[in-house]
Amino acid sequence: MKDMDSILIYGGRVIDPASGLDDDMDVLLRDDRVAAVGPPGKLRGQGKRAFKAKGYIVAPGFIDLHVHLREPGQPHKETIATGTAAAAAGGFTSVCAMPNTVPVNDSAEITRWMQSPERGALVNVFPVAAATAGSLGEKLTNFAALKRAGAVAVSDDGKPILEDKLMREALRKAAMLKIPVVQHAEDTRLTGGCSMNLGPTSFRLGLHGMSNAAESTIVERDIALVRATGGHVHVAHLSTREALQAVRDAKKAGLRVTCEVTPHHLTLTDDTVGEFNTNHKMNPPLRAVADREALIEGILDGTIDAIATDHAPHAFHEKEVEFERAAFGITGLETALPIAITVLHQHFELPLWRIVELLSSNPAKIFNLRNRGTLAKGSHADVTIFDPKKKWTFEASRSYSKSRNTPFDGWSFSGRIVATIAGGRVAYEG
Amino acid sequence: MKPQLRSLLGISQLTTGQIEAILALARRMDLKRPPQLLRNRHVALLFYEASTRTRISFEFAAKALGATTTQVTPTSSSIEKGESLIDTGWTVANVGADAIVMRHPNSGAAYLLARYVHVPIVNAGDGMHQHPSQALLDALTITNHKKKLQGLRVVIVGDVYHSRVARSNAELLTRFGVDVVFCGPPDFVPEIAATLAPGVTACHDLNIALQGADVVMALRVQKERLVNKQLSVEEYIAEYQVTPLRMRLAKPDAILMHPGPVIRGMEVTSEVADGPQSCIHEQVRNGVKTRMAILATVLGAA
């Protein structure tokens, strides 16, 4: 930190699941590290800047395992600078950037380029590199070189790693490097031409629908390969009750299988597509009520490890077209915490510390981000401060993202980010 | 007061009162001496998909009421150059179209257009979704032969999955108490089809479905849709073709309908298509009347 070398956050309630801490505490940050966590008042006078957090939750910085920052190649949708500004506004101090850029991030060069200070990132950017060259599903990339360049996982996100042998090899190689393979679980042989979930709504709207089986059969196949290889598969944006059950069973069997769900799959169902609203079009699609209920259950019983946004910005001209031609995906960084608080905490009574776990400590563990997702002394000075009670209305027009493609425009929420500190630097202050 | 209908996009947006009003107006339309309700009005026919019947039906309807028409087709405009639907719609409206009649291969296209373009939009078929003018003209045809819709059994047989005609008809008819039976092989009539509306059922045996039917509506079956399906063309014909023998399973006074184009020898035999129970020609005539009523309604001239 250049202009300030220390910040004291005082008067707040510290929730740090990794340290088993949920108490009124003050936090001292110094030189981009957590210098101390102490009882109220004990650290008084120690920070150059004092930040009053009375009534707020002080949490380890949120980590989003799944974002699309669109750089290199599609700066009309988002840049690393604008995407990380949206991340900061949403309380995320670290974002894991998917490789479906243009060109695909399948090299150490692009991986380093994305992390270069010239990109102007406001929060930490951890690239997830492509698992196969060009994400074409033919030849594995050089995982070791990608990891050395800073990649924290491999994935062909946007597409699945479909071929059995290739997935087995990917899991085996990634296991040697102790990184996960992130799978976009979709059997694309079954989903060609589909633009939403298969169900009464897709039939009524005359749209081809994606079946739950197109997701769950890939998840089940991957679990079998994890069993065979000892690798770690992380299921991206899990959306079906069948896939969730497969993950639940795999965990019981002691396999290294983790999963994330998006805030929108926890909130919306396929019937909300309404009259072809393309801000309700994403992949995986919004599912049936029974799937959403299962995902909530999966959050409550701990099967689901993390909440990740799948932040997928697209320009107006890519979304406001015929539904079947519209790009898949919605933005999500700025609405993740409000949805978690409003839906999970207020409606389903999930304790706040579980929300912090899903947004911070668990993601850090899944991608092995050392000294992150915790406020333990010596860890990185990544802190998210939020007001769990604040009521507000999200307006897409005021988003920090370059794009406006959100189904939550005009929604009223409880829970708002107050400040985001990444690496000891204030990245956002509401 | 009936709410003013601005665009006709799909059946679900219509109140029963609006449906009845359009049908009543259509019945009054005199094809020999049509009222000049749309003099000096311009109707654009924006057809992104091949169509003969629907296009000329709307064109005749508009001209009969005194309107001028302009056809916009992909090959003759900037559509091929990649102009967006919204931009094309804005252009068509700004050159002076008072209404746009659109046929489009993508479900929902008319809804998109209506959200952005501020002239009335008439959906002349969007993908597999809706074809409301067809459902209205079919309702007109049925009511010409049956005292009331309430309690009728209408069997819609063929490729229901891909059919906007089936969806529109089932949504309209069930609103008036009709029992609609979708019939066809499972690929064409998935179980989920029965969720479309209360009063819709799915049946895979035509001989059962036809028993007691008041109306038999055959849909076009494209041979290419049977590729890689469980049934061969021969098997489809054997199990689902509407034949004179099968028509005898329906009520004696049952009528046979088909939205066209008819593939003779596929979904129906010529004996049935040309037989005494067939209303296919009447449907075409009713199509013009119904579209006159629709255009007059959305242009506020009814």
C-alpha cells in the first residue's frame, strides 16, 4: 500500500470461519497483511487510518471462483479493470478468471498478461487456464507451465471436457500439481440448439430444452474418473438435483469432488424466462423449482462448497436479439452477497458465518489460495466489510461492469457491501 | 371496456373477450364487398421464413381493407448483411409502416420486435412458438360447424413438438372448454406437451384418440423430422396417417382440418383431404377474413 501503510477496522463483528471466530473484534492491516486481530479497543491508535465498522460484518475478502473478465479480446463486454471494479463493489477481493477469452487463455503468456499491473485490476486476479489447447478438447495444455505462470486451476469452461480419456489424463496431471480440474458439466451432444431448461416452459415457448441428464451424466462420469485417478474435480455452476446428489454421494465416499452454485440458480427458476427475457438466458439454464429446492438443501447440508457468480457480461447487441440467438450469461458480481443474504440468510435462515464460508474460506480451500479466505494473523490483507441489514435496490445502470445483462435490475435486497480491501488497499467504499 | 389490443403476439396475451371480438368481426367481413377500414394505411409484411399461404392471406386481407402492403424479405434487404431484428423493425416502422406482420424462424422474435418497435406487431408465426392468426381462423372454422366450443373433443395429430399451430390452437381452444388431445409418436408428442394448458392431454395411439372426436386437425409432417427417430416414414403412415377408415372412429359429424401445406399421402390421404368432412378450403377463406379482423383491430379501425 503506497499512500497508507496501515488500516484499523474497529467496532465490527468479525466472522472468520477458518479461524473459528465470530465475535466483536478489531482488525489491524499493515503492509498488505493482517497484522493483528484483537478484542475491541485493544488495538486502538495503531492504524494510520481507522475504519469504523460498527453494525457491520468484517469478513475475509470474498473469492469468486468463476468470472468472465473478457480480456484479452472482448473489451466491449468487459475489461479486467471494469470487471474487477464490479468485483470490488460486490465485496470480492479475488476473482478467478475463466479462459474462454479471445484468444483462449491456454498459454503462460496470456496467463501472465492477465495478471500484469497494466491491466489495472482493483482486486486479485487468478487465472483459470484452459485445460486443452484452444479449449478444443483435443490436446492437454502444459499444466505445469500454466501453474508456474499463476494459473490456479484448469478448465475448458463454456465447454465441457467431453472425451473420457482426455478428462482422465487432465485429472491425473492436475493431481500431480495439486490443482483442480474445473468442469463445465454439459453433454453438448445432447444440448445442441437448446437455449433453456427442458420443461413445461420450454415446451410452451417453443424452445429446445436442455435436460438435467446432460449435466448429471457428465458429473457422474467425472466422479468415476476421480475415483480412478485420485484427482480433484470441481463442478462449475452445478444446477441440477441429480448432479447435486452425485456430488453428495461422492463426498460421502471420500472423493475429492467439490462444487459451486451461482446466486441466480439459488434464486430463479425456468418459468421466469417469461416472454423470452434474454437476461434469464444462461448456461447452465435456470432449472425447475425442484432443482432450485435441491440446491438450497445442498447449501444447508453443506454439499455445496461455494457460491460463485459465473459473471458473464455481454453487450446490448449480443443480448437484445432473438432468444435463441442471444448470448448465454448474466452479470453477477454486484448481486452475489445481497442474494446470499436475502435468499439464504433471511429466507432460509442460513447463519451469516456459513455465507462467509461459501463466499470466502471454502473457495480459498478449493483453489488452494494460501493465506486467503481467512483473517488469521499473517494472511493477505483482503477484507470485505458488509452491512447485513441494509436494504437497497440494485440498479443495473449504476453497475461498475461494462455490461448491463442482469435479471436483477430493480430488485430490492437486504445486505450491502460497505467496503472492500484487497491487498491492504481500499478497492471499494460504498 | 375491452382493453385495446395493440399487437397480436400470442394467444396467452388475449382475453377471451378479445378473442370473441376478433371472431365476431371476422364473421362480419364480407369478402365480396370488404369495408375500407384501412384506407391510407401501410402494412409491412416482414417474412424471415418462407410462407405462401400466410403471407398472401395477410396481403389479401390488408389490401381488401384498402391498405397498401410492402413485402420485406431477407434476400431483398439488409437482413442478409447482418442487421439486427430491432434495427430492421425500426427502419420498417420509420419508412411509414403502420403495422408489421412478421414471420420468423426463432421463437419469441415477435415479442422482441414488439418491445422495441412502436407500431402494432402481428405475429404470423415465430419458430415453434405461436401462430395466433391460425388459431383464430381455426376457431372461426370450428364455430361455423359446431354450436359451441365448450365440451368439444379436438384431436391434433402430427408433429406437435415442432408446431406453433398446435400450441396456439391448444391454448385458444382450452380457454373455451375444449378437450384437446395431442396425438403422435413420443418424439412428436412428448409427455411434457400435456403441461401446455389445463384440458390438454397427450396420446400416442391415434385409434384411441379419435374416438368421439368432434374435430380432427392434422399437422404437416416433414419427412426430414423423422430422420433418426424411432419411427420410419412407413411406420408413421401406418400408425398416424388420417385415413377414411380412421375418420370413422370420430363422431359422424366430425370435421377434418389442416393448416397447410398438406403433404398428401403423409399425414392425410387424398380421400380425407378432399372428402366431405374436410374444411381445408374453408380454413383458407376464413384465414383472409380473420386476418382482416386482426389488422382492423390492431390498427384501431375495428
